[in-house]
Amino acid sequence: MKKIAALVALFFWPALALAQTYSMGAPVSEQNPQPSKSMCWNGSAYAPCGSSTPLVTAGKQESVSLAAANTAASPATVYGGSYVFSQACTGYNSGSLVLQYLGPDGASWITMSSKTASDSSGGTLISLGSSAVVRVTLPSGSTACNATLARVP
């Protein structure tokens, strides 16, 4: 039994040694490049990541001005996710600055946040669905209102 084991070992030993020292695949060259581990979008197609197509590592950044100098902007479509809603007015005239999003019927505006005083602690964290349409309505008779919506990356 020991002789058979010794013969088998002698027979397979050279194959093991060769498998550990020689590449089983074709050598790396310009004709046979190794595939990139990451693919990046170059603006028109996916390509191996490199200096012309860097790997994106940060989340989408977005900031939308909803009101400036007491003038509300037209409704805006946002990417979606977590946002910080910040607003300030010098005068609210006993009214509220209201953040709204367009409801699922495509016609109704639904209130998300209503403010009667300027933000003093950085804003309000809100969550929006993908491609949400948002707007603000300003208090009647308000002065110097500004409002922004900034996505948390």
C-alpha cells in the first residue's frame, strides 16, 4: 500500500510543481489586457475606470433654491432621498412659509413642512421620493424670504 502511495505521489508531484510555477492563462500584454475590476460611466458608455473615467465615490449632490428675495421659484423636480430644508424671512406677517410636494394625482399639492419663524439650527431634515416635484408658498405680506432644499449626499 505504501508503494502505491509513493508511486502516485511521484507521478503527480511534477504536475503540482508546474501548476504553481507557470501561468495557466495567456500572458498579459496589449493584445490580451486584463479586465478592469471596476467599470465607470464616461458620459456615453461604460469603460474601465481610469484617469479619463474616474470611479464615482460620493453620492449625488443637489441644492435647489425654492425662494429668493421674497419671490418663490417655479416648482422643481429633485433627485430624491434625504434633504435639509432651510428657510428664513425677515417678516412672516403672521403667516407660514410652506414646503409642498406634488401628490400622486399630479394635481394636488401636499404640505410637508410649515414654518412661522426662521431656521436657527440649520434646517429641517426631510425625505422625498425619487423625482419628487416640490415648491414653496410664501406668507402673504412676507418680507425677504429665502428657501433652499439641499440633498444630503
